[in-house]
Amino acid sequence: MTFAGDHVQLEIVVPAYNEAKRLPRGLSLLLRKLRDLPVPAAVLVVDNASTDETSAIVRDWATTAPVRLLHCPERGKGAAVRMGLLATRAPYVGFCDADMATDLSSLDDVLRLMAEGHSMVVGSRRHPDSVVEEYGRPLRRLGAIVFNRLVRDLAGGAADTQCGFKFFSGPLVRAAAADLRTPGFAFDVELLMHCIRHGGVVTDLPVVWRDVPGTTFSVRRHTVRCARDLARIRATARRPATTYAPTRSLVLSETSGTGPG
């Protein structure tokens, strides 16, 4: 179907690397939720150099639903999210993981907060009102806790920098994404940091989150790379930043996007 970007008020980026098994369910859930929202919304799936049928699955959805497919040849979740964010045009933009581990009912709260003028709505599994299924791997959970304590000062006090459910003012996040240089899993920290440097303020959002098998993150394989990236991000934080022009407040209407049930 035609992607009516000029009329869409909310765009959601979904990075996908070899997600042929999890993406059909994830897109079905997401598009069903978007159909029920009070604003026109659309999805941008960024195929991050997959070697499976990820792209073919997205192309099938794009014939009947508000979905775009982008190809990112540079490996890394950060690279894929950056490409997706820079390709958006809507006044409000976000990204979520292909597994939809965060319950999509939180999108109602996202829209409400954005309508009130919040520029950064960040899903937080550490919010006292969140409902979180235990991590399947204790080492991964411990690593996430330590990681977040180390980077909260960079990320505007966000309690959970790594939850894959974040939404922003479009102009703000596009300005921040243009400065983003981290292709790997630590990209969330740098993205939040640039948003703060451009004038954004973090609003933590309670979520319902369930651990979904199939993540490509490995504490053993990615810890050293994340540490190097954080050192570079801290160096970047000392450089001056420019400001962005705030967008207008979101106007909720009865118009909604469409997609397969």
C-alpha cells in the first residue's frame, strides 16, 4: 500500500536482524494496536543485513498495511535504528523490538504523555509500577542493572536505558540520530544523551515486559565492545551541542491507521 508519510503522526521503527521467526507475530501485534490508536500511525522495519526471510516477510505486510522496508547494510542494532529514525517524517517517532517484549498497551500512555508535551517517553522495567517477568538469564539481568547504574548520568537519569521501547518528538530524535555514532547495543545511551543535549527531558514510563527467547545480545560476546563504546560516548559528552526546534503538541483525532487484524 502507499505510505502516506505526510499524514502519519506516529512512526515506529523496528530493527530486525534475522527475525523471520519472531517478526510475523510481532508485526501482527503492532499493526493491530496501531489500527486502534486515535492517530494515523505507520511502521518502518529496518532489515539489518539479515540472511533469512526477514525482508520477504516485511514486503508481504507492506502490500496491505502501513509498513515500509529499509535495508541497512551496516551490522548493529544502533546502525539500524539510526537509519530508521532518520528516514521518519512524523511529528512523533519511536522504536521497539521485533519481539514486542514490551506490552503494546503502553502506546496509549505514550500518546497521552506526548499530547501533554513530553519530548522523551522511555519505557522502564525499573519503574515501581512496571510488571516484569524475570529475565531468562540471571547474568544478563545482573549485567543490565550494573550497566544502567554506570550510564544514568549520561542518559538524563533514565532508570532503564536498554528497554527497547522509546518514543520522542520527531524533530528532537532526528537531530539526535544525526549525531549518533554507536552501531552496537550501547547506542541507546548515546541516543538518549544526544536527545538531552538537544534539550529533551526523559519521562520514565512503566511497562509490562515479558522475556522473549531469541535475543542476539550476549553478555560474553558484547561486553568488551559495549565498554569501548561507553568510553567514546563519555568523550563525546564533553563536546558542545546545538538545540532543536520543538514540534507542535500532538492532536488526537478519531483517524486511525489500518493493518491486518
